[in-house]
Amino acid sequence: MKTFIDKLQSEHRLTKSEFIQLLDGMTPEISEYLFEKSRQVARARFGNQIYTRGLIEFSNYCKNNCYYCGIRAENRQVQRYRLSLEQILSCCEQGYHLGFRTFVLQGGEDPYFTDERFVEIISRIRHSYPDCAITLSLGERDFKSYEAFYQAGANRYLLRHETATEAHYQKLHPANQLLKTRKQCLLFLKQIGYQVGTGFMVGSPYQTTEHLAEDLLFIWELKPQMVGIGPFLPHHQTPFADKQKGNLEQTLFLIGILRLMLPNVLLPATTALGTIDPNGREKGILAGANVVMPNLSPIDVRKRYTLYDNKICMDEEAAESREKLNQRMCAIGYELTTQRGDYQEYPIEK
Ligand code: SAH
């Protein structure tokens, strides 16, 4: 196993069969060997600075029916909401004062938000905060929409591929949602010039190590600027209510692998990681992650934006949550930075 990790560090990729063997060979000792390297690679590039992104969950309306997701259209028990332009701007204002220089607009695929409406929102944020990055996470749209959003001032886009294996994708989504479309969207986004983030859930139902190896190879091919991964966590009002959750150790292991594969990539310690373990985000940083994404959404809507059960930080003011997170990071020798934290190509030493 250690030779695979050494090879990954020097060549940045393994074959499919090597990835499978490495993932299947995970033990606490091998993990520690990996994390020492992945942590060191992150330290060499980012020092002890952790980038922060302020997450604004602008709508929980969604036309899709992903089997894993709590805000899927067919979940009739969700109290639906959408934020107004003024509410979104006020989240940004609050976030800006707290030191956030990236705003992430995330939501369900809500048909109310036409291109015109998004262009207005993005333009207003761009005008008020010329020094901030605007990240979108709005799901699948066509080329022209993505282009209009980019021209209005958006810089980055997060769209997880969820799983790179067609047959597995179909087990997680209804027949009208296609992996091909998702991959096409990612290529459009890159072509337009966005800094692009993709990613997948670890331990999603029916996932095998072979699927994970395919995910890693897909990411290698795509060369995204950001990769978001987190454990699958069941939501009690979805078809996957009774499925097993993902595994903390395996998620951390994959963070370590991704850091060695793409040394410069922006890699968040996600909310799902913080939910599966009270120190999940710290463990993610120590495995090679370098980004956290605290919530800037108004407190009264947060519990309605529930993708999975027991999501953390439901009732903390943004200021309090940024401060607490900073304390957690300081406790492990890191600190939150107010830098914008764009992707940068550093030379990769051999
Ligand atoms: N509608 C947007 C945003 C999706 S929410 C889009 O399609 O991109 C962001 C991510 O949360 C998803 O891509 C998915 O990987 C993750 N997610 C959804 N449900 C989850 C669950 N039950 N457990 C863990 N992660 C989940």
C-alpha cells in the first residue's frame, strides 16, 4: 500500500486497479502514512491558512428527485422557501463584515429563478462587492445560461458529478436525470472559464470501490479547480431513508488521495464531514483539506434546507459560527483567512 501512496505522490495518479487495491487496503496505519504526506503537501502550498466560503442557501424548491436528497421535489413535507434579492444581499453584507470574500449561492433547481433573475442577483452582488468571488451551485443549466451568469460576474461553479459510473448514477437518480448531461455541464463550465468544482458522496448506496476508482479517474481527466466530497448521510423522508451512511475514515482517506493527485486543488472539509463526526472538519484539514464553508443563510430557513438528517450549525449566527470555527482551526494549528482564495497553479515539484 505504501508504494502506491509513494507513487501517487510522485506521479499524481494510479491505474484503476491500483486505486482499487489502495482503497481496499485502507487501515489506520496506511491512513496515517497517507495523511502525513497529504497534510504536508497542503501545508507547503497553503501554509496554515484555511480559506472560507460563505454559503447562502437561496432556495429549497427543486424540480429534481435525487433519491438521496431531502429537498427532492416529491418530498411533500418540506416547507419550501426562497430568499428575495434583498435577503441574499443582506447575507452578503453580513458575510463581508465577518471577513468572507467568497459567496456561494447554492440551491435546488428552482424554476422561479430564471436566467434574468439570476443575472440580476449576480450583477448586484458583483457591483456591491467587486473584490469578492461569486460561486454558483445551482445545478444543471444550458450553455447560454452559464455564459450569461459568467458575464454578469460569477467566477466559480460547483457541480458534483455524484458518481462517474453510468449504472451507479442511475441507481441514485430517476431516469430523466443523466450522467451524460451532468458531465456535459461540467465541460461547458470549464469552457466558459469558470473555476470549476466537482465531487461525489462517499458511501452512497450501491457504491463499490470500483465506482470510487472511476470517480478518481474522472476527476483526474477533468482537472477541476475544486473537489467537494463528503459522506452520504440518509434523510428520513427520502427513498434512501434506511440506507447506511458513508464512512468517516474512507472519506478522509479519499481527501488524502485527492490532495496527492491534485496538489493545488481547493478541497473543502464539508458540512457533511462535520455532521458525521463532531471533529470531522478538523480531521478533514489534517488529511489535506484547505477550505471550510460556513453557513450565511438566515437562521429561520436553515432547517428547511436539509439535504440529510442532523445537519450541524442550524441555529448559530454567522458571526458566532465563524468565530467558533476559527477557534477549532487554531486548536489544530491553522487559522481562517480572509483572502479570496482563488485557484492558483503552483509549480509541482518532482
Ligand atoms: N442543486 C445543486 C446543489 C445540490 S446540494 C446541484 O445539483 O448541484 C450539494 C450536494 O449535496 C450535492 O451535489 C450532493 O452531493 C450533496 N448531498 C445531497 N444529499 C446528500 C445526502 N443525503 N448526504 C450527503 N450529501 C448529500
